[in-house]
Amino acid sequence: MSIDVIFLGLDGVLFDTEALHLAACNAAFAQAGLSLRWTLPALRGAAATHGYARAVGAALGGEPLARDKARVAELFAAKHAHFQQAVAQQALKPSPAALALIEDARAAGCKLAVLSDLPAPVTAQLLEQCFGADVNSLFAVVAGGANFDGPAGTGPHARALNAMGLEPAASIAIDAAAPSLRAAEAAGLWTVSVAPYGADVLRPQQFITFDALRELRTSPFTANPQEEQELAA
């Protein structure tokens, strides 16, 4: 079974952005007049359900601020602004393991795509800092500001696959955020999570290889998500 396309996230996949997200969240809290300050485990807990780009949403549950839509929008805007400013000041180095995966996938004729819920400007900024003018030749689809909470049939993965003329059964999404992984699975893609597995444990340097993905696709002990749904029916 072939792998036609691999969807790569930015946060925790192509780049280690945790420190910048943590600083941006705390700066946004201070700007909003909140006394809350997060540690890395708190950020990871929030990102587990909201994703890194929108992690500040986890802080609104018990806050009166949550009922003020204008201030909520300001909080998210401040967080995004602080994060983008940090990216502009500190160019992030891509993960060597992710670069190796990209090289092997391209050599095998597999397409690559990037879907991220980071705002489009900072998505472009991160990729251009890393790949320069080669972004459009390396990736068949690049989309920032993706909404992973919409219907599976019209979500970002479905739209990207339709644009490439590919089927979800031969597509894999690799991400560290639950929202994008849920959306990919709902759209019928295979999914691989590289989320941090402990509050104080460093992410492994080699999270997955292209050979490992091919072994996963051909293993008799794994089934396509759509096949699993059919078997359960």
C-alpha cells in the first residue's frame, strides 16, 4: 500500500515551538490583566485539547473574561502577536528528524502538505525562514489558520486532498495537537501523534521515519480508519 501524501503539523513536528508558545501565552495573560501564569506542563495540558496555537482558550473556563467576546478576541490576538514577534526575532531550526522524513518521502514520490491552526502570516514566516523560496516546490499544499473543528467532509484535510486529487486512505497526518489529529482521523486519514508524553520529558529526536510509516501501512495488525469503522458496523 502506497503513501500518497503526508500532512505535517508545524508545532512539535517541523519545529519545537513550545517555549515561544509558553512565553506568548503568559505575555497575553499579563496584557489582559490576568494573574494567571503557565508553566510548561500547564501549556501541554492546554495544548492537549486546544492545540498550541489556541491553547489560551483553556484558561477561560473559570474566568469572567470568557463572557466578554471582545476581550476574548483580544486575548487570542495578543497571544498570536507575541508569538509572531518571537518568531521574527528568533528563527527556529527545523527538526532534523522531520527534514529526514521530508527528504525520504520526496525521494519515494510522496507529496507533502502543511496544515496548521497557526495564523497564516506566521505559518508562512516559519516555513520561509526554514525553506526560503523552495516552500512551494516542497509542499503541494500549505494552509495556515486552519479550522479543525468543522465538518469532516469540508474540513481542511478534505479540501487539501480534493485539491491534490488524492484519497484519504493513502494519506497520513503527523501532528502533536489533538484537534488536527481528530480532524484528520474523521476525514479518513491515518494519523501519527508525536505529542509530548510527559510533563518534563523531552520529545524524542527521531519521532518517525518514512520507512516506519511504510511498515505501519503494510502491517497486518493495523487497519485503515475507514476499514475499522466498516468492521464495527
